[in-house]
Amino acid sequence: MSDTVLAQAANINPGLAAIGYGLGAIGPGIGVGLIFAAVINGSARQPEASGKLQTIGYSTFVLTEVLALIGIVIYFIASLS
């Protein structure tokens, strides 16, 4: 029973996988916008902390972009099956 469910789950239409990745990319896109909005806002309020804020901003940017990269890997796995 579980073998048939797994086989059906792996057999996804590539178009459906592309729609799923598109929806999954919305989250990291919003996250990146919020990160850099906070960095710009913080730099405008305290210019002397600009370097530290940029370092924190870029490190959180990388962590957020990993979500998008994981999504595209899952898209390719789903579309090639």
C-alpha cells in the first residue's frame, strides 16, 4: 500500500512542480525584502552601526536564499521523476 502511495507522490506533473516552486519562492522573496528593509532602516537611524548591520543582513540573506535553493532542487527532483 505504501509503495503505491510513494510511487504516485513521485510521479508529479512537471508543470505542477513549476507552480509549486513559484509559490515556494514567494517566501524567500518576501524574507529578503524584509531583511534589507531592516538593514536600510537601521543604517538610517544609526549610521555608525552600518557595518555591523550589513554583516548581519548578508548572513541572514544567505540563510533565506538557502530556502529558495532547496526549493529549486526539489523542483528538479519532482520534474525529472
